[in-house]
Amino acid sequence: MQKVSIFGATGSIGQNTIDLIKRDPKAYDVVALTGGHNVGQLAKDARALGADVAVTAYEERLPELRAMLARSGVQAAAGQAALEEAAARPADWIMSAIVGAAGLKPGLLALEHGTTLALANKESLVTAGPLLLGTANRNNATVLPVDSEHSAVFQALVGETMDTVERIIITASGGAFRDWPIEALAHATLAEASSHPNWDMGQRITIDSASMFNKSMELIETKEFFGVSPDIIETVIHPESLIHAMVGYNDGAIMAHVGPHDMRHAIGYALHWPERKKLPVDRLDLAQIGTLTFRAPEDARYPALRLARYVMEEGGLTGAAFNAAKEQALDGFIAGQIGFLQMAEVVEQVLDKMSADSGLTNDDITLDNVQQADHLARKQALEIIKNG
Ligand code: NDP
Ligand code: MG
């Protein structure tokens, strides 16, 4: 039996992971499930899977969780220390699917114990790629990509060596505004930015998809995870979102990963790796799909892509500042304080200001200085938003 834990079990990635595990209960021994506010779902899954422990991130929710787990044999726990204790429990495979910067520390702890970490949490690589991968290396632990683009690149690299790779092409749907006149973007409303043409996801990631901040994070993750120069990383708009990424080799071949819009594919690949096993995802009918199209992203429509290039080139703590400023700018847009295009302006101003006054290019990436850069960037973003 494989011992598994799921961090962020109540979220979209967590629930898809649980779906796969429930289909083959004899194969898995569930150690820890963690969640946040949704303690009802957490308790239900922890009971159904016979987890050793269920942890909510919020201490005030513990009595409720404990009551729901009474006589189940599942231990209830809460708070940051309990999350960290759960991350340190021996497991063969841990899903890192907490959203936001809070996902970094449990992932690091899991890697310190030599576990295989299936990484969905984007912020870990964007804010602290060298720290995460260095921790994995030192402890003989493995990080596997779960974001669909990185899983696609990873799969297209099987049996190949990096020295033959000339290009990594990350596809983007182009988001809600890919066909809008650029002049109209300044007036895009929250409702308009919150509806995605292809994927059904949460509001924040859908807006990040319209602005391409999501793709920007993925470009930075690509550089960090695969250890390649930013120059070989490309983005192309592919409105059908069926090719998730491509790898171009030095003989001119491009290997494309094609698959349905279902995160259970990438999660399942990481769960069964290095084997490939049958998964409950739709089989594509290519004749019915008919056409796959591509076009170049325009700089004026997607300023976030230019900012991602800057972050990839600068390295150091720039990723932590970028992520924090982007989250704060997104909050400002959702709250109606700034317009759609101002999100990128806020992030750019924070990066400019921070690279001028502080050691953002410090390559000594520790959890402490990542948190400090995060904190400072949020403060500056808030000030910029407040001062209009
Ligand atoms: P969700 O918002 O659906 O779920 C997030 C999970 O994290 C929930 O279990 C939530 O608990 C928990 N959580 C939230 N805040 C905290 C906190 N401060 N401390 C501990 N736990 C917390 O996110 P997704 O599943 O969509 O995404 C998870 C990660 O994977 C993100 O980094 C995302 O960018 C990335 N990702 C997602 C993809 C997708 O298709 N959804 C694709 C690729 C990457 P609760 O809900 O109970 O409050
Ligand atoms: Mg993705």
C-alpha cells in the first residue's frame, strides 16, 4: 500500500486527487488530509478514506472538526503547528495543493523527510524555486509537477536529455479577453474577467487567466523546475487548450502533449509515476475537434508576460515580490479599487521600487527572506493601490 497525504484536500485539486484515490482504496493508506474552512468536506473525506489525521488550518474550527470526527478513529487537529506536524508524518507521496504562499512550508517539510511531493501549489516554485528543489536534492526527495503545463513538459521529456531541448512552449488559452479590442480592457468588469472560455475554475485563477498572470507564474515555474534559460521558454495562445505544452528538440521535432481539460490526468500521472496507469478521463475525439489553432500573444494585451520575463531574468527574491504584489493587486481589482489593466501596473511599480531599494536579487533564498520579501511587496502594493 502506498502511504499518501493530501494538503489542500478540500480544494479543487485536492478533491480531484481524492476522486482518484477513492477509486482504488486498497492501493492507498491515507495518512493526513488538510483543509481550511471547509471542515465538513474534510471530515467526510477523512472518514471515508480512514485517514490517520485531519487538519484544518484554522484553530477556531477545531471543535467543529472534532465533533464531526467523533468515534471515527480519525484524529482531528488544527493550526499551523498541526499542519507542519502532518507534513512531517512519514508518507510515500504527498499532494501539495494548498493555495497561495501558505503552501510552501508544508511542502518543504515533506521534502525534508524524503517524500515524493506532487506539486500543484504554484507559489512554491515562483517564490522559492531554488529553496524547494535544493531541499529535495539534499534529502533525496522527488518533486513531480501537477500543473497541467508542467506535467505535459515532463511527459514530453521522458527518455530525452535536456541538452537536446531547444524550446519549451507553454500554451495559454488567452483567457476571457483574448478577442476583445485592447482599448476595451481598461474598462473590463469583475464579472467579465471572472468567466473563462474553457476551464471551470475558481474566481481568482480565472481572473489570473484573463490577465495572463497565471501563465506568467507558469513561465517562472518552468524556468525553475526544468532549470532552463528563460530564452528557450515560449508562450503561444492556443484557444482550444488541448495541447498543454510542447518541447522542441534540436532536430526540429516538437513533442506536444494533448489531453482533455481534466486535472485528474496530471494528478494521476504524478500519482502513478514512473508508471502510466488507466485514468477516468474522457478520450478525445480528434475528428470531432477538427482544428487546433495557435497565435502569438500580444504584448499590449498581456503585460504580465513581460513582467514574468523580468522575474525570470532577475531571479533571487523577485519571484516572491512578484507573487505577493500580484495577489494584492488581484484583491484590489476584486474589491473594485483598481481597474483590470492596473493590476500589472501595480506589480510593475512594486518590482521597480523594490529592486531599487532592497536586495531582491539576493540569491540566498531562505524561508525567512522569502516571507520578508512577500510582506514588503504586499505593503508596497497596498500603498500604491491606496494612492491610486
Ligand atoms: P482551491 O482554492 O480550490 O483550494 C485550496 C485549498 O487550500 C483548500 O483545501 C483550502 O481549504 C486550502 N487553504 C486555503 N488557504 C489556506 C491556508 N492559509 N492554509 C492552509 N490551507 C489553506 O485551490 P485549487 O485546488 O484550485 O489550487 C490549489 C493550488 O494548485 C494553487 O496554488 C493553484 O494555483 C494550483 N493549481 C490549480 C489548478 C486547478 O485546476 N485548480 C491547476 C494547476 C495548479 P478550504 O477550501 O477548506 O478553505
Ligand atoms: Mg496550468
